Amino acid sequence: MLLGLDTSTKLAGIALYHGERGLIAEYNWHSANRHTVELMPQVAQMMAQAGVTPRDLTAVAVALGPGSFTGLRVALAAAKALALANGLKLLGVPTLDAVAYAHQSEPVPVVAIIQAGRGRVCWAPYAHGPAGWAAQAEYRLSTIEEMAATVVRPMIFVGELLPADQATLIQWLGKGRAHFLPSALTMRRAGYVAELAWKRYAAGQADDPATLSPIYLHEPPAPKPVGS
């Protein structure tokens, strides 16, 4: 049994994943920057409702970011503590990978987005490549306008995308290159973090609690065309 934790942004989530049964419990909620006081009580409630105890867990997964500096540290600290106290395997999952995970069958490449505050977003383009479904460029931190300036072909934008962001993308790219899905279909879910982590766990992989670190994006890299 694997426990997944995600406090990358104000959208927080937790999930329980079983290798044979799949996703057995999940809770996602918007937090007003109260991750520290909300996370573990929500975990205890979910585990109790699912009839799961710490002894049933074999691994704990955590969303690594990019995301909020403080938020990322909350889930990572909790995951490390659980792993060390209970002898669990620890697995990190990039947050944007979880955003893009459900959209592998889309007919055009996907841009996964999370809000970064102060009018900026963290994002990366995803498509099928030599390594399978994966980010096709480094994670980036920029404004919506700067992101739009790199897009040269039709893309589907998913994740934490505000209505104003959609309007800006349509203004810059037109409806021919900027495509969107209903918000309920693009929300980042802790179940995705858990399933991605379980795949690593089943392959015998794990991360070192002493060295596993959040993914922070401080300065935007020079923009490059994507999707060409």
C-alpha cells in the first residue's frame, strides 16, 4: 500500500494506492496556505475511513514540485518522517508530471501548468518521445505571455489555468493553437502522484530520504520554441 502526498500549491491532495486494487482512496482540496495544520489530520481521517493503518503501508510518495516554496516542504517533510519512522520506501514525483499524466491520449502535445503567484506559472510541454510520455523541455517559470510566445503549434493547456489565463492565451495564439479541456478533467490529483510513484516502486526504485529535495524554479530560462 502506498500513501501519496501533494502540497505543491494551494491545491493539496492525498491518496492511497494498492498494487492490485489500484486507487482506493483520494482527497483533493484547496488550502488557504494551511498545509502544515491540514495535511496529517486529513491523512489520518482518510486512512481510518479506508481501514488502513501505518503497518499496511510499504511506501510513501510525494509531489516534488515545482510549486510553492513553503508548500513543497510541508509534504516532503511529512513523507520523509513517515518513511523513516515506519521503514517505508520513499518516492518523489515531479508535480508537472502528475498534471500531464491523464492526458497521454490527447491528439496534440500538452502544456502542463501550475500557478506560481505574482502573475507567473510553472509549466512544461509534454508529448510522446523516445522515453515515452514525458516533458519535452525543462520545467519553466514565466508569465502566461512569455509562455505563449514559445508556442509554435496547436497545444492543449491543462492544470491550474485561470479564466484570465485562457483569455490571454487565446489572444496571443488564437483558437487554432490554444485548446482547453473542462477544468474538472485537468485538475491535478493526488491519485496521479500515487499511481506514478507506484510504477516506480513496482520497478524496484526508491529515493534516499537524506538527499531527496524539492524542485524549485527561481529564474525563468531563455524561452525556446516548443512543439515544433
